[in-house]
Amino acid sequence: MTGLFKVSSVEETWELAAKLAQELKPGDVICLEGDLGAGKTTFTQGLCAALKLPGRVTSPTFCIVQEHLGVDRSLVHMDLYRLDNWQDVISVGWEDFLDRGDIIVVEWPERAPELIPQDARHIIFRHMVGEEERTVEFK
Ligand SMILES: Nc1ncnc2c1ncn2[C@@H]1O[C@H](COP(=O)(O)OP(=O)(O)OP(=O)(O)O)[C@@H](O)[C@H]1O
Ligand SMILES: [Mg+2]
């Protein structure tokens, strides 16, 4: 999936996430880029819903990783915003997630560029202040 999409509601963001969910494979790493409140966590909620994975998708304050474990596939949601040191991602099990073939979704990947594989997908969220419309760009 590539291109720029307009989303004017949470529902439309979820619909877009459901489309991406259809083409995800085990081991895919998806980087969600964009400012605070741009819609990254909302998109992740849509992905987990489409993949029928359990657990609430939230913006974790103290933990940087949440695992949504399903029967035949799992999604690991990371929010690196508060990361001080990229090595911390190793200590929460980054390499295990990769080895396990989980789908890994990373908010604020720019906090740990050392970790992001070359073939990761990049999705950019934009929300202009005072405007209803948001855009989601699949690179
Ligand atoms: N397409 C949309 N239309 C309307 N509201 C939206 C849309 N996407 C997200 N929102 C709302 O914007 C708020 C912030 O969204 P969200 O938490 O997904 O942002 P985020 O990019 O994860 O931010 P952060 O960097 O702080 O984690 C939420 O209240 C959400 O409901
Ligand atoms: Mg978020």
C-alpha cells in the first residue's frame, strides 16, 4: 500500500488500518511518524481490531511496549517517545519480537533509528492545527 490518504474521522483511520492489515506479514516492522496527537495510536487501534487481537491499545506512559498476542499472529506496539536510551528497547525484548516474527508497530521510531530495519514500512501522519482533516501517507 502506498500513497496519500485523507482521513476526516477516527472511523476512516480505522478503515485505512484495516486495508493495511490485509497485507501485513509476520515480521513486518511498521514505523508510525508524526507529531503528538497526529493519529498514530488511533491507527494502531484500527490495526489490532482488524487483526482481531486482544487488549486495549493505549499510549503507554511508563511502559514503552505492549504486546497484543493472538492465536496465529501477534502485534507488538511500541511508543518510544519517552525513550532516553535506545538500548532500552533491546532490554524490553526487541530482538525476541523480531525472532518471533511478530508484527512490530513503532510510534516515534526517530528516537531509535539504529533499531529500525531497512525494509520497515513508514507511515506518516499529519494534522494541521485548526483543521479537521488529517492525512496518512504510506511510503
Ligand atoms: N482521523 C482522525 N479524525 C479525528 N480525530 C482523530 C483522528 N485520528 C486521531 N484522532 C483523535 O486525536 C487524538 C490523538 O490521537 P492519537 O492518540 O492517535 O495520536 P498519536 O499520534 O498517537 O499521539 P502521540 O504522539 O501523543 O502518541 C485522539 O483523541 C483521537 O481520537
Ligand atoms: Mg500515540
